[in-house]
Amino acid sequence: MKVLVLGGTGMVGSHFMKRYLDDGDEVFGVARNSASSRMSAVQTENIIRSDIQDRDALMKIMKRIKPDIIIHMAAQAFNGDSWNLEYLTHQINYMGTLNVLFCAREVVPEAKILLACSSAEYGNITEADCPLVEERLLKPHTPYGVSKAGTENLGRQYALNYGMKVFLPRMFIHVGTGHPPATAIQNFARQLALIKAGKLENEIHVGNLETYRDYIDVRDGVQAMRILLEKGNPGEPYNICNAEAVQIKEILNILIEIAGIDVNVVSDKGLFRVADEPLLLGDNSKIRALGYERKYSIRKTLEDVFHDWENRI
């Protein structure tokens, strides 16, 4: 098969590329020039420098490759950053997705398309709302969440109106190697690796440690989404999660234990979000019914992330 991965040098996109390459498929990735620092994430010459916001360029790429599968992971992917990058978040996530779907409809209407949707679409939830099921009314309350709700609805519209095979994974927090320090786990691991190497003072700066999140190893997430492409229903959302919530304070403690060092934990108000749900826990019954089984424990994931940062600093 020919596989086109948009956002091919990102954490999730690069894992998709590696999996399809291992299967012997012909794999192409699209990455912005600004993603050059992560170009080594995938060892292939089939990385195309472009931007999904340029519809003409994207159309040329589609016509040249004519992919059988399109994995769309290109986005402004950080919920917290969306408050300061509001217009850019909507422009990339919503209009960029519209460009992807439009070009696919024009060139490869029979292709399977996977859109990166998000648990942020659920919005401001309470413990009584959890575990979150796909049928729940979406009430996003961050720019990122709103942009992803729009992304998902675009995908559903193209599936319904044009009969296209658009698959809608609602991705909960994916954790893995090769990710920038823009999320709490990556930021913690990076700081600890620097402290252990003697390159940073013996204190780690943290934000809100009271929240609980449903984390999934990126390797498990990619496997779940590949199963979705094979067995799922187009135009229908599926939670990609483990149905287990872990407090971020526990995550920090595990990382400190893995690092094997004593550190001072400093609460930094600058790292607190404008909106931060106390609990985000998904129901993964639908994806499990298709055959998904968890392989990686949270400790194994954190060990790999920490050792990755030791090699990167």
C-alpha cells in the first residue's frame, strides 16, 4: 500500500511511519520546515517539506503519491498553547483538515483517512461524567478542543455526504519518545534528565499536580488506530485510551524514582492552565470490541520517555 502520513515527524506520526515501513508499505511523510529538528525521527528520504495550510501544494502531493491510506496527524497539538495561539490553532487544525479532506475527495476518494480527533472535545467535565462515552454531548471549552470538535465534524460530514472512509479516533493523552517538552510528562522527564546530568539545579518546576488523566503509550495508541482503520466504522468516533486515570503527582513520583535522584519540587504558577479538568477518563469499550489490548504499562512508558531524554540532552 501507499501510505501518506501528515505530520510525519511528530511523535504519533513518526510511530505510524515506522509501523507501516516495517510492514513493507511505501510510506511518505509530510512535515513543515519548522519540524526540521525532528527530521531524524524517521529514517527515510520520503519526507516531503510542505504545509497542510497550502492547499495547492497538498493537492500536488496527493496527485503524485495517490495514497491508499492517509494518516492526518498534522496539527497545533497542544491544548495549553492554544490560548496564546488561538487563531493559528483554528487555522491549522480546522482549515488544514478541510484542505486534507478536499484534496483527498478530488484525488483519492476511495482512500482510508484517519483524522486525529481529541478527548479535549469533551470539554469541562466532572467525575460524575466519567468514564466518558463517545455518545456524550461535546462541550469543548478551550480553543484546541473547539478546533478538534470542528475537525471531527468535518470528517463526519465528508463520510456522510461523500461516502468517504474517514475514521475518527478521539485520542486521549498519548505519551512516548521523540516528543517536545510541551506536555507535563515530557517537561518533567527533561528536567529530571538535566538534573541527573548536572546541567540543572536540583529543583523541578511543576504546575497543577492534582489532576487525573487517562494516558496511553503511543505504541498502544497507534496499534489501536490501525485496528480502527481495519475494522471500525467510518464517520463514527472511537475513544483511544486505556480506561484508567492516573494522577499527575503519581506520574512525577514514578519519574523521580526512575531517575534515582532527590529533587526539590517547586510549584510554578506559570505552568498552571487557564482551564484544567480535574479528571479525564475515557471508556474504551468500543475500541476493545474491535480487538485492542493494552501492551505497555505506565511505568514502562515513563522509563522509555526518561531514557529518551537522557539521550537527547
